[in-house]
Amino acid sequence: MNDKIAYARHGNVAVLRLENPPVNALSHAVRGGLMAGMDRAEADTGVRAVLLVGAGRAFIAGADIKEFGKTPLEPHLPDVCNRIEASPLLVVASMHGVSLGGGLEVALSAHYRIAQPDARLGLPEVHLGLIPGAGGTQRLPRVAGVEAALDMITTGRHVMAPEALAMGVIDQIEAGDPEAIGLAYAKALLYEEAARRPVSEMPAPAPVDWDARYAAVLRKGRGQISPAQAVRAVQASVEMPFDAGLKAERAMFRELMETDQRQGMIHAFFAERAVSNLPGLEGIAPRALTGVGVIGGGTMGAGIATAALLSGLRVCLIERDTAVAEAARGRISANLAGALKRGKISQEQQDAMLDHALVLATDYAALKDADLVIEAVFEEMATKKTVFKQLDKVCKPGAVLATNTSYLDVNEIAAGTSRAGDVIGLHFFSPAHVMKLLEVVVTDQTTPDVVATGFALGKRLGKVAVRAGVCDGFIGNRILNTYRSAADHMVLDGASPFQIDAALADFGFAMGPFAMADLAGLDIAWAMRKRRAPHLDSRARVGKYADRLCEAGHFGQKTGAGFYTYEQGQRVGTPNPDVMSLIEAERAARGITPRDFTDAEITRRYMAAMANEAARVVGEGIARRPLDVDMVLLFGYGFPRFWGGPLKWADLLGLPALLADVERFAQEDVFFWEPAPLLQQLVSEGRNFDDLNKAG
Ligand code: COA
């Protein structure tokens, strides 16, 4: 026994209570304590049953993720589970809070399971690039059947207690103190002389078409291997005797543990939590937030207002006249209807948001009580400055004044007010009530409590908030601009947009850059190119073929044609046959002889451009840490989570190899491929980006 497992005797029931805050992760000490606890209970004369229960907020949140990647120490979790299940005593698990991963595997090793009504269960290992490795893939199909097990294990989704009861994963639901309820249940089972019920002795369930399932899951995961492997592990539960199935599962688990994908996913898990822990913000209280203002009710403003309403904030939205304001209300109402349809809010909540929490106005004076105002008007400096002048006049002292600009100089916007310290950028991504990313753009003068307020708002809205410094495009759009250029150069030199999109979808991106441009609207990038043109260095290569599409009125999905053509109402297009001739004409005019690109080369160039610019962004302090960039790309730009982010990808590739790529590409275009100083420095010091993350 040890300090992680408390042992108590209640009549003929021994209670093993896990005490490993915050979430009872199954660390080495916990596993050892569970083994010792079982030994003690079995040796304790008169004990007939064991109750497993967790102290604090959860039963068990799973294996201790911090131990992954280190040498595993005995006792291993599968042995602990087998030890529990094989006990001659009757073993009961009482589950509250979460029982995830190894936590559910421990519960499945018990002979009976009781849970609180709000308990959540799941096998989320696929989100860490793994599969359950302590019998989860063998025991769950035996209690819940193959379909339910495949669903839970390949998606990693959490299941609430009532659903788990219906699936047969738990035996009973009861509200109250988990230990008291578990004890009563154990005693009732003893009284009824209920038999031990090891899941391993239950019959194997019926098979399905495994190969078809494997292929479907692999496709859905865009190349992520762990969910597909999970199908094979469940297959083993059907086709092999229990012990052999366990061995097969463990072998697959070990193999996955060695993969880059596992490292990428675990990096993402911790980075997602670390990203809002900014060293400079410790102990700084955010300003109070109850009511926010939004200026502009277009797609972005309406999305921001929707997100704020959904989080319980009061919203005052300003538009230039009543008709436009009503159109904004229509957009917000449609967004909320979507939330209602998905079961996120009730009809009453929707009504309350629209009828009470939301106010539309045409006069800035309505913002006098707002704690924070977010401007989402036309992307033009003069317009923004006019808005901020008015906000400066009407807003109460201490109100936070935020701009949703995606690239304009927030320092300049702030300088036009008498309260620059209160000004901040809050860069949402469209649709703002759906996309998880929020860039919190900090100017030279933003005060720390205003930054803390930006992060507090992000948390309240359920966003992943990332601190960014001021530059053209901040973190995300600046890096996007660079890797888009790399794609553009490859098109000029001989690759087709369709090959590039396909290669990057294979790499794991939600979509390639040209399909993405069609979705965002080609007019947006066109306007950006026009804005940048006068300031462009004469050595910069910029393709003109996309301008030709725009000149012809093809702006992508919204006009039915762009790089792809779209059937009415369809979101997936087919290659636009006119595109290649536009590109070929431009190559001819520039005197370029096109060459072939392999998919591997496409990916390598695209990623090298992305990682090199990301290194520059970190080196310049626009992003504080490499993990900040990684989270921006993951949550705002469809970067595949299983690579962890562009700088985690770079670490996995090895920084010397990345630098060698950049230097090799620079032989063709020394201007575009200038190596980032930080990349050069890390290579010369033999360090990597994760070393910078650890340094904080
Ligand atoms: N191992 C180690 N640490 C863990 C952990 C685990 N399995 N699960 C959570 N933690 C840590 C978090 O890193 C966080 O640490 P911090 O406070 O130092 O940042 C703390 O526990 C609380 O977690 P957090 O995610 O901030 O709280 P939450 O209430 O939002 O969510 C969980 C709790 C358990 C739902 C969530 O943390 C989770 O999904 N954990 C992973 C579960 C999992 O994948 N288990 C399978 C492992 S095989």
C-alpha cells in the first residue's frame, strides 16, 4: 500500500480509494498501490468484496500521460487489470466524474459497475495516437458488442452514464456519494450471493466485415493510424481466445507508442492546455465581463455575437441602420437555430438569448455600459480608426476596446484613442461561433489585465486563445501567406493546384490550399494581393492566374466556380477545366518550362515554408513559444492534429533536415527561402523547438 491508495474496511467489504489528484491518473505509484491493495483485501480475513472508488473529481482519467514515452515500470496496467479481474473476491467499481482510457479498463476488470448519473466514460486513446492497451479492446466488445465498442474506441467519444447503461457497460446508475453508493451496491450483491463475473469469461461477440471497417476508419481519419488499428484490435477480441487477444492488443499498443503520430498527438494534448498559461499573466486578474458590444453584424460580427450569447454574455450589437441591424439579427438567429438543432441549447434558452440578452442598436451610445467591445467592421484602417474614435467617446472607463482585424496594425488603431492600454486585438476565425481559435493580439501598450481579459473571454467562449504580437497577419495569417506562396511557386513551376491539394490532403490537412481558398472566397486573397502589391519586394514571385479567375467573377464556392466548380449546394467540387489553361498561359508568358513534382516533394516544400516562417514568428517574439504557433495552425487552419503542429512536425523531422531543405530550395529562390535565424541557431546548438517550449 502507499499514499495513493487508501484502504478501509467496512464489514465484509474492503474499499480501495484512489487518491492521486487532480484526476487519479494511473501513475506507477497508483498501479503499485492497487496491486498491494488487492493483496491486502484478499489476505484480510472476512473480506468478501472489494470496492474501487476514486477520491476527488473523477474515478480515473486514465493512464498517466506524463509517463508515456518513458520506460514503462512494473506493474504494468494490463497486469493490474488482470489481477483485479482474477481476484476470488467480488470486485465492484463505483464511477463518478470521468472514467477514461485506463480508468474504464480498470472498471471493466471489476465484476460489477455502478455509476453516477452524470458520469462520463470513454476510451479516448486514439486522440493520443494510441489504442487502449490494458484490455479495453478485448473487454468492451464482450460487454457492449462489436458495434458499440468500435464506435467508442475508434472515435474516442465520451459516453454519458445512461447511454453506457443501455450499452451494458455499466450495471446500475445511482446518485449520491460514490463510496456510499458503491458500498451499498457491493453489500446488496453479496447479500444476493451474486457470482463473480469476469468479462474475460464472457463469450466473444459476432464478427463484422473487418477490412471494410478498417478502410472506412482510415479514410475518415485522413491517415491517422490509431483508430484504424483499433479496428484490428477489436477484431482480435472476436477471433482469438481472450489471452491471445490481450497479447495482440498490447503488441499494437506498443507499436503505436513508438510512432511520430503518438508524439504529435500527445504534444497537442499538453500544448492545448499550456497555451493559455502565459508566464507573464500569473496572478493578474482579468476585468469583469458581463456585457459585450459588437460593432458590425456581418458574418463575422454575427458569429462573434452568437458565440458571446451562447456563453451567457449580454450582447449589444451596433449596425449603421435598422434594416442592416435586422439582417444581423437574422444571421444570429440562424446561428442559434443551428445550436438548437445540434442540442447545444434549449428552445427557452434560444428565446431568452434573442429576446433579452441581445440588443440591436444604431447609436454607439448604447455601448456605454459594455465591459468589452469588439469591432468587426470592414478591414480598412480609416474605417477602424473612425470606429475607435467613437468608442473612445462613449465607452465607460476601463472598458476593453478590441478589434477583430486579421492583419492591420493594432498599435496604429490604439494610437488613435486616448486609452491605448485598453486596446487589444481579438482575432476570431470564421464562422466565429464554431472555430475554436482566438488570437489575442497584444500591442506595445496593452496592459496585462487587458490581456488577461482577452484570455478570460476566450476561455468563456470555449476557444483556444493564443497570444500574438503585432505584425502583418499576426501568427496564423502571416504563416498562411508564406505557405500559400510556396504552393503558388510550385504551380508556376509545374505542379497543378489539384495535385497540391491531393498531396496535402494525404498528409492529413482537412483540405488543400486551393480548395481552402475556394471556401474562403478568392476575392479575399485578391484584395490582399492588391493591398500588398505596392509594398512587395521586386524579388517576390506572385502568380497572376488566380487574379484572372477573380476578374471573370469566379470567387470560389460562393459563385459556384473557382479552382473547382461546384454543383448547386455542394461543398466538394471538381477541378475547374479552365484553370490549367490560365496557369499554362502564365508559365509561357514568364518563360517557365514546367517540371514534375512528386507528392512527397510538394509536401516537403509546403511544410518547410510553413515551419521556416513559423520559426521566424517565434524568433521575432510574435509568438511566445513554438507551441503557440502549433495551436494556431491546429485550431485555425486545419493542420492535422496527429502531427502536433508545424514546429512539432519540424522536431519530428529533425531540424538539421529541415534547414538542409530550406537551404537546398534557396538555391532556386534565395529571397523566398531565406532560413529563419532561430532555425539556424537551434541547429547550431543541437536543440529543437520543444526545448524552447520547456523553457517556457
Ligand atoms: N495523465 C496525466 N495528467 C492528466 C491526465 C492524464 N491521463 N488527464 C488530465 N491530466 C491533467 C491535465 O494535464 C491537467 O493538468 P494541469 O492542471 O497541470 O494543467 C489536469 O489533469 C486537469 O485536466 P484538464 O484537462 O485541465 O481538466 P478538465 O476538467 O478540462 O478535463 C479530463 C479533465 C480528464 C476530461 C481531461 O483532462 C482529459 O480528457 N484527459 C485525458 C484523458 C485520457 O486521454 N485518458 C486516456 C489516457 S490513456
